[in-house]
Amino acid sequence: MKNLIKLLWANALVVLPLISVGHPGHGHENPLSPGHYLGNPEHSIPLALTLAAATIFIVWKVRRTKNEVNK
């Protein structure tokens, strides 16, 4: 599990500068609309990765807690 966490941190550090860059299309639509975030891969991919990481962490934490209670 430690290797998975290290891998997730490494990926986040590599991808983080890429998501802070503006992309073509800014100014043509409302940048705060949900369609902007879901329709542009520059936003949807990090969003999907964040949701996946959060899901993995929550599932891991719940299973770990269940194992500790059952001991």
C-alpha cells in the first residue's frame, strides 16, 4: 500500500504543473460552468484521477478499520 501511495504522490507532482496552464477555449464559455470542467480533458482527467484516488483511500480506510475492529 505504501508503494501505491508513493506512486499516487509522484503522479500528482508530475501532473500538477500541467493542470495549472490555461488552454484554448478560455473566454469562449463560462469557465465556472460544469460543462467547462467536464468537456475539457485538461480539467476532466485530473478530476477523474482525484475522484479515483479519493475512492481508493476511502475504501482502504474502511477495510483497515473493519480489520482492526474484527481483531
